[in-house]
Amino acid sequence: MKRRDFSAQLGLGALAVGVAGLGASGQARAQGGFVEGQQYIRLGAPLPTPAGKIEVVEFFWYGCPHCFSFEPVIGSWAQHLAPDVSLRRVHVAFRENLKVHQRTFFALEALGRETELRPRIFNQIHREHDYLDSEESMTAFLAKQGLDPVKFKEAYNSFGVANKCTQADKLSEDYHIDGVPSLGIGGRFLTSPAKASGMARISEQEMGVRALAVADYLIQRVRKGV
């Protein structure tokens, strides 16, 4: 979803996908070549990344229907990462009124519950059309999922979470993302389902698979230092 489209109506359904062997398909597609400036862009200056790892950063938003559709695709891909590759998710907030979701992400991460609760938040927003767009509604929903509301509010309003949000905003600016979901690769490249697919009229599932094929190709480039 582009920055300008963040006010669009939500509600795309989830896609049941299987991406076994995606790494192999990505390598096969890479043999045909991807074009810089089309399927991906190169950053003007490399960004710092964890030592010894090729970091893939998924920029996303709980309320984005395209992120909802991409979630099972990238989830399956992440199960087959090479030992030298890591995946980190970063929640963006292109507008001030999206800060509720961003703060929730980092609060749940601090509490060690984000991975568990992410599918439930996605489903509540996109299947139940309950946008959880206030601290109160989010707290009430998470309490029903067994999360202590006092602990959640403490984390949500903590300095640590505020700092994480600031860092996320800066990282999204440094990667020059213009929409979500987007994938930052090794501090050097950026791609996305939209970039990887261009003007092709294909399903959201195939768009996600193409983006991860480009990601596989870019990971190889980072490994080789090219």
C-alpha cells in the first residue's frame, strides 16, 4: 500500500498459499535477470546491518490489506532462510493516526507476544473489520487474547517503545520506502511486491512470490558483494 493510499478502505481476505521451494524458484528467476530501477532499487548509501548476517527488513502495517495478504507468503519463506540471513519486521506509521498500531507492535515485541498475536490482530482488522485504531480498543482486544492490560499499557506508553517507533520511522526514511509491504535487503537494496510485479495483472499471492524471488536474488548479490 502506497503512502497516499493509506486512507483506502481495508478488507482484503487472506490468501492460503504454499511457497515450498521458493528459494529455488527465486534462483531460477534470477537466471533471467532482474533490472535495477525496475524490480528493485539500490540505495545511494549502504545502511548499517548486523555483523555476520544479511538482514532482510519487512516494512509493514497491521492495517494494510496487502501486508495481510503477504503475511503467509513471507512467513513460509522465512522458515527456509539460510543461516547467514535474518528477517526483521518493522512496523511503519506514515501518518500520526497509525501510531496506535506501530506502538502496539513494539509493545508486543517487548513483551515477547508479537509473533503469537500478529495473526489475531490481522484477522480482527481485515476479517472482522474492527480496525483497533485507539489505545482503548486495542487494549480491550488484547485483553481478550489473554494479555494483561496493565502490562500492555505500561509497555505501550514506555520510553523504550517510543524510541523504537522513532528508530522505525528513521529506518523507513533511510530505505526510502514509499509503501508497504516493502523489503529492505542487506542495507543496500529495496524491493516490494508492487516493484517486483510492475504492471502485471496477477494475484496478490503471485506478487508476493515474485517479491521474494527478487529478495533471493538480492541476497545472493549481497553475499557476493556486488
